[in-house]
Amino acid sequence: MRKQPTQAERKLWWHLRHRLELNATHFRRQVRLGKYIVDFANHAVRLIIEVDGGQHAVHLEVDAVRTQAIEKQGYRVLRYWNNDVLLNIDSVLEDIQCALATTPTPNPSPQGGGEHPARNARRPSPSRGG
């Protein structure tokens, strides 16, 4: 599949690489996650993008199971129909940018540098007895 992406996947791949305006927009394509291969993955913000053709309309249950399995690994899944990507790419990109902007950073951050929550927790001030 990686050597023969659909027209919609090729178009979205180009736009993901050249038009997104946010930091942390490094996507990989055809990424293995467990037993699944996803169309596009951004590991830094744990976001998956799937581009579905018409055959997925009859496999909604299978896709739901797949999405749940991916979400259990800590990823958020966005799905778009081929026609949406081909005919309405600006809206698709806007939706992806919103998802990137609102996806919380994993705790702890995979890049490190985060502080341990117990170290930063506020300690109650000692009570003054009287």
C-alpha cells in the first residue's frame, strides 16, 4: 500500500508536509501500530489520520473495533472520506490543525524534560497550633 497510495492519500500526504502551520506536525505514513497499519501518524501528539474509501461504508463495525484498539494505545483517530480530501482539502486541513492544537501533550512528554508530578505538588502549609 505504501508504494501505491490512493489519490486522496497522495494529496493529503503532500498537504500534511507542505501546508500545516503548527509545530509538531511531523507525520509518517503507513505506520504499524500493533496489528494495524494506519495511513498517517504523528507520534509526538499521538494523532492518527485515516483516509477511507467507499468500501469502509460497509465495514463500519470493523473500523470501530480498529479505532478502539488504536485509541487504547493512547492515540486519537481522525477519519476522512476520500471525497472530502479530494474535494475539500482546506476544511480537512483546518480540522487537522484544530486537532493538533487541542491534543494534550502526553504526561510525561515522550521528549522528556517534564517534572514528576509529586515533586511539583503543592504541599499544605504547616498548621500553626494554638
